Amino acid sequence: MTATSIKSPRKNGSSAASARRLKSEQILGEVQDVLASTQVIDIHTHLFSPAFGKIGLWGIDKLLTYHYLESEFFRSSDTTPEEYWKLSKTERADAIWQALFVENSPISESTRGVVAVLDAFGLPTNASGLQEARRFFGAQSIQSHIRKVLQIAGASDVVMTNDPLDPEERPVWMSGGQNHPQFHAVIRLDRILWGWPQHWQQLASEGYAVDERASGKSIDEVRRFLADWHKRMRPLYMAVSLADTFQFPDERCITSKLLSDAVLPSCRELGLPMSLMIGVRRQVNPRLRLAGDAVGKADLRSIENLCREFPENRFLVSVLSRENQHELAVYARKFNNLMPFGCWWFLNNPSIVEEITRERIELLGTSFIPQHSDARVLEQVIYKWHNTRRTLAPILANAYQLLLADGAEITRQKIQRDVNRLFRTNFQKWTGFRDE
Ligand code: RAT
Ligand code: ZN
């Protein structure tokens, strides 16, 4: 298959046919068609627009050295992490290709993803080496490649993760930022919210009167910092990833204080939701670097307390542990300022996505955001969104079939309305983000 022959999501059609009552056996096909033709807003990625230059990752070597694949590599190779980190990027990609794609069948979710990307561009999926793929990606120009990739993925917009304290991103924001129409910013606050002891001095050196204990004027000054970065980035929301041990409220903890006294008031003032991604156990194996994080079950009373104490704030929440998913959906029934989103990281496997999505539909109807890609390398959006559509289709179809059996009328129009909500308007309503 070549790039141009790929079936990418089409524009929606509307006709009398969409109002026609569907029979049970027509439902799956209609659902598949609606999912394929509806452009998604990818609400959380680690992608960057071309303005950010080299920190925007794309191409075969970056795809193969994705940290999800690196952790799989060490299970199928005798190379130690220390030996691996000494290799160049190209050598690492070659080693991963050899171990996971040549010597073994790439049947895990992340390895299958690379196969799907190669196939999407008509590149060999079972070659012994990467020469042809490297030639192909090397010949692309980034602007048109982005357009092509997003079109194949059926994604109209991607939301970035932008850390105002990141030395690589900063210069771009300080010299005018970015204005790519399909890329949108998010203020990521990990360094401030849980990395305060290591990072408060950076704020201080930029002229914000903060101190190590976040006392005195610090809270007002963090708010001034956020307002300044809001002007620079025009973000759609603020975000943080939190450990499984996160508690709220927690008198002894600076994270809790900064969140309630600085970040949430700023979110209210600026009209932004706050995204909380909870459940990471950082660096359980530091030898693996970025691949060394794991998962832990969190105490979701923190969410209950936040949603109840701050009814004027809107929260986007994703939890990493499978064991927390049901509770999260139940809390969303209790608090309409809570929007569950995504099947994140170790959850982004068809079996788990299926379970979580069914649970959410049964408890929340269409009032949730089923998925985000979390892509770190541009072309990953192709397989991640393809897989999401493929997993969602039978789940949604099954929900309509049950509804039909219970006596309702199912039409394409209704399916389209629901998919719009799941793929776009739940997020748009939460963030105020409008189609151009
Ligand atoms: O999924 C990932 O790539 C993780 O490494 C994390 O970056 C996570 O998505 C996050 O946003 O913290
Ligand atoms: Zn992420």
C-alpha cells in the first residue's frame, strides 16, 4: 500500500440516508464508517510543531527508539542498558529492529505499531535492515509530512505538552512561539508542582519572588508566572502527571499547596481546565531511563476532594492503573466538573482499552473522552488512531445493538452525533477550543 492509496478518514456526508432507521446487521458497518470519517482532536501528545525544530521527533529511528519499545528490547536481547545507551541513535534503532522485528514476531502493541506505520507508507515490513525506510523518511519535508501523517491518522488537531521550564522549548516561546494551525499548546507543570525543590530557583532567577517553601509572596508570584506563560503559549489547559502516592489535600506537601492556592485559582481566572494524570511510579528501574517508570494504584479520594472543593474548576483526569478505572468513572457520575480521558501508556492495549471503554459507556454514556494518542513520534498517530477506531467500533456497535433490542431507533445521524461528542465536542466544551 502506498501513502496515497491509504484510506484516511473522509469528510462527513449528510443526507436523508443518515436519518434512516438502521437494522441490527447494518449497525457495525455504519459505526465503522462514522469512526473512519470523523476527525479526532488528539488531546494529549508529546509532539511538537515544526517551529520547535529538532525536539519534534519523527522518522524510523525515532519510532524504533520509542521508550515503549526500549523496555521490550531488554526482554529479548542480552544487551545491557549501559551498553545500549552507549550506542548512537541509528545503532540503537538497528539493535531494536533486529531483536524485536527480525528475530521475533512484533506482536506486542508497540511493535505492531511500527509495522503499521511502515505499511502505511508502502515500506517493507519484514526487511532485514532499515535502509529503505531511512531513505524514505530522509526524503520527506516536515511540513508536508505532518499534513500527510495527520490526514492518514484522521486527526484534525494535536495538543502538545509544553513545559515552560524546559530549556529546549523556552527559546521558541521567548522568540514568538508557534502558530501551526493544527498544533496547540498545553502548560505542563510537573517541574513546578512536584519538582518545586529542584526548580523554584529557576523561577526566582527569572524575577519571580518565590522561595523554597513556597511561602510569602510565592503563591502570587507563581500565579504571575502562569499568567505570563498563558500570554506566551495560549494553552488549551494546564497539566501535570502525578505519582500513585498523590494525596489531596496534604498539609505537608508543596504540590498540594501550589495546586490549590496557585494553579487552580489561575485556571479559574484564565478559564482553563486542569489535567491530572495520576498513577506513575517513577524510575522503578533507573537503568532504563525514560522506560524505567511503572504504575501504581492511586487513592482517588484526591479526585473526590478536588472536584468537591473546587466546583468552579474543570478537571480532565486520566489514571494509569487498571484498578482505578472503575472508581474514576463512578466519580465522574458524582462530579460533572470531572472529565475522564484516555487509556494511557500501559493501558493502551486493545484488551484493556476495550474493558475501560465498555465500562465508561455503561456508566457515563458519551460524556467522556475515550482516547488520546500520547504520541512522542509523529507517525505514531497513524497506528494509535487506527487502533483506537478498530477497538471502538465493535464496542459502540454493541451498545447500539443493545439499545435497538431495547426498543430504540438507531440512525447514522445519532451515531455521528455521539462520535462527534467522543472525538471532539467533549474536549471542545471543556476547553472552549473552537473549530476554525
Ligand atoms: O506515555 C508516555 O510516553 C509516558 O512516558 C509519559 O510521558 C506520560 O504520557 C506523561 O505525559 O507523563
Ligand atoms: Zn503523555
